Amino acid sequence: SEQGQLSGKKVLVTAGGTVERIDPVRFLTNDSSGKMGYAIAETARDMGAEVTLIAGKATAPVPRGVKVVSIESAHDMMKAVLERLADADVVIKAAAVADYRPAEQARQKIKKKSEEMTLTLVKNPDILQTIGSMKTTQFVVGFAAETERIDEYAMDKLQRKNCDLLVANDVTQEGAGFGTDTNVVRIYDKNGLVQALPVMTKQGVARELLNLVAERIGRGEGA
Ligand code: PMT
């Protein structure tokens, strides 16, 4: 049975969107609802894992029976993940992390003045890439949200970020990506495509993905 497939395993999941503050009342974010990552956290819990969920901005109800750490920015998420990395057996990065943040965060609400204003953005650290470069025995799963050339971009991310598995969703496809209850994903390892799944609920995707993870860590993959 699937039930105890991850028992004794510590699974770290990131979900939701990061929030990058402009001033105390304004921010940049994205359309992530948290549904995909939350479904992974719930399913891992059901498979017997001890789950920690690092959650950004999300609209989905917080899963029960998992430890939830709420964060706002990519920086906060990076810190929360790195603090728990050594202790994790599996890390799954379903969060939509902002690639850029405002160069400055105004301490007071920015006043309306000129007709135009420019917001300067600076690059955020890449959390997944950092994990990939540091990992020892952890099994690392990345996600990729793409709008074109899925196979090519997914394999490029898998290699650059040193993931054991990468889950790509074509977010232009009906029933896939941000906000939906369903997803359509293609899962890769370093040798290429492992599984191309049809449209299914995010719970269904979570189950397929975690079955693969359990099977592979059972064979001693990771490291
Ligand atoms: O939350 P939902 O509404 O259910 O939507 C699910 C989802 C579309 C958000 C999810 O399925 C998904 O694709 N998540 C990854 C979104 C994303 O940021 O993709 P990316 O291609 O920009 O990033 C690739 C990977 O690097 C991701 O694992 C991401 O977490 C990670 N990353 C990206 C940038 C950064 N600075 N640090 C990172 O760790």
C-alpha cells in the first residue's frame, strides 16, 4: 500500500508565492494559490512523512498535521529552507519565488508625486540552485513554470539547479499551473522525461510525484 511509503522521512515542501515589499502597504507577488505545494504536503503526510511546509502567500486552506512556517519574501524563504536543509530527506520546491525584488523597501508609504515613477528591481537569490549546490544526501525536486519549449527549459533547470527530479507545468495549458485545482505536468530526471501525466487534480499529481520519490529514495537515490 501507499500508506507508509514515506514513514520516517522528513519532507520539506515550499508552496505559494513570495511577497516582495515596495513599502508598508504595497508589494509585488504572483498568482500562486499554494494548491500544488499544499497537496504535496498533505499527500506526503498521508504517506507517513514528517512534513514541514514553508508557505508564502496562498489562498488554499492550510493543511492539517504538518508543520507550517509562514514567510513573505524570497529572502525569508531561503533562510527558512536553509535552516532546515540538513535535517531533510526530501525537499520539494513548488513555490513560485520572485526572481526580482524592489532594490529598496520604503519604510513609510510612498507618496504620490510626479507623473511617472520608476521602480528598480534587483535579483533575488535562487533558493533551488543554492540547495542543489549544497545538498549532500537530500533528494531534491524542483518545479518549472514554463510557457514555451517545455522539455528544453525543464532539462536546463534540472541540470543548472542540480535536481533529482523536475516537475514542469506548461502554464498556458488549460487546467494547468497557477490557481487551478488541476495540473498537467511532465516529470524529468537527469536522463530526460520520466512521466508525462494527463490533466489530473493537484492531489493526483502529488500522489504520482511522491510515488516516484518514494521509489527512488528506496533505491538509495539522492545524494
Ligand atoms: O500554487 P498553485 O496556484 O497551485 O500553482 C502551482 C505552481 C504553478 C506555482 C507550481 O506548479 C509551480 O510551477 N511552481 C514553480 C513556479 C516557479 O517559480 O517556477 P520557475 O520556473 O520560475 O522556478 C523554477 C524552480 O526554481 C522552482 O522550483 C522555484 O521554486 C525555484 N526558484 C525560482 C526562483 C528563485 N529565486 N528561487 C527558487 O528556488
